[in-house]
Amino acid sequence: MDGILVINKATGMTSHDVVARVRKVLKQRRVGHAGTLDPAASGVLPICVGQATRVAEYLSESGKAYEAVITFGIVTDTYDAEGSITRTSDTSALTIEQISAVLPHFIGPQQQMPPRYSAIKIQGQPAYKRMRAGEEVIVEPRAITISHLRVLDWHTPHLTLAVECSKGTYIRSLAYDLGEALSCGAYLSALVRTRSGPFTLADSITLEQLAAEQETNTLTHGLFSADAALRDYPALVLDEATTARVLHGNAFHITASPLPSSTLARVYNHEQRLIAIAAWDEQQKLWQPHKVFSE
């Protein structure tokens, strides 16, 4: 099998757990995930299979959307429900008007401080492992963008928030920072990823559904071609002679094509099969094969 499986990950599983289960169900070794999802979170986790593993990096780089439940009045050391409580405060006077007033300050490009209990590597080892070993951990702020925040529900002290953001955004940090901005503290009590790149929850299947459909050879829903991860890039369709050049790794140009609007493009042969991802060489005014797939 070659393609992208959109899995609705259950809570309690790591992304690597999902990869292992998919390998076992499909009896295929070449499987990888496109963007880690914390064990406490559920939702969309794209799994790349076969040749589609070569497009995983493009999915990992794409934007994400979440539905987050933030609980005010409690702070934990991990910024989520898995950690130990470090501080509590009274939230009886907290109003949705106060929350709505601070939300705009978190929209747009910004520097975000990741949780110290995170998978960010520090001298080759995840920060959370160093924290659990009792080491002092210093993490650096990261450039992220939050493009959309919308209140879905408010029942004191629980806020349900829709979030659209760039890769690398920690919703746990957003919850913590919101709590600090409102001077009452907060932690992330639940999280569902509703979109990863172009794939939504409506596109997904559970691991149980995958196993059942694979058993009966009826797998259709939740499986996408590799180029579905590249929808935002323009498509170039080549004739047979140019296709042969690309399959040998040679640069090419298309005379009828205007200057590219993107630095990357999907490349298809005359039978509409994806054969490469190409990068535009501005100096030579040519497309250079960036990744070549077998036909």
C-alpha cells in the first residue's frame, strides 16, 4: 500500500504506538506519522505508508487546528492534566468578557515558550526526560503563528476554544499563558486535533475501523494518495520525454508555464501519476527535481 491514512487517534496512545499498530495491521514496515500528537490528546494523525512516507515532512510543516478545553484556577508543572498541581486560585469572579478581551493578544505571529515537559531535544535528549531525571531545563522561545481563536463554550472554570495555528504551537503553553494573562492560572484539560494540513476529523478512521476494513479488504475511507499532502502546491504535467528526464533526476522547464507562484510543485507524468516534487531554481529559471518517485 502507498498512501496516507488519516487516523483518529485515541487518548492514551503515543504517535509511535499508532505507527506500530498500523504496521501490524497492514503487515508493512514502511510506515511513519506526520506530526506528533501527545498521548493525552486525540484526533487527526496522518500516517504515511509506503512511498507516501516521502511526503511526511510536508504534512508535518502544515498548519493544524484543535478543539481545546482549558481549565482556569489550576496550574500544573506540565501545563496539562498529566502533571502535578503547582498553584490554585479562585475563579468565581472570572467572566467570559474578561477572557474574550485577552484572546486577541494571542492571535498572530509571536514567540511562544514551550513547556519544559516536552519532546524538544536539549543536547540530544527530550526535555521531559531531563526534567524527570531532576535536571534543570532551559527551553528557548519559538516563533509560531496563531491564526484563529474562537470560544465554543464557557462553563466556569472550563473554556472550550477552537484554535488554528502553525506547526510547532503548543496548546498547553497557550492554556498556561492565558491563565497568566488573566492572573488566575490555567491548564489544558482536554485536546482534540480537528485538522492536520488538509485532513480533518471527517476524513479519519479509528484503528479499530482500519483493522476491520483491512480484514475484509474494504478499506476506502481514510486513505488518500500521497499527493493529497501537496494540494497547496501547483501541478505540472509533463510529456513522455520530459518525464524520462525527471525520473533520471535532471532539471526541466515548461515553456508554456508562467513564472511559478510557489517554490515547490507537484510533478505528474502524462498519465497523471505523481513522479516527483520539484523546486524552482530562480537563478537558472528551471525546475529541479527535489524528490523523485518511481512510476
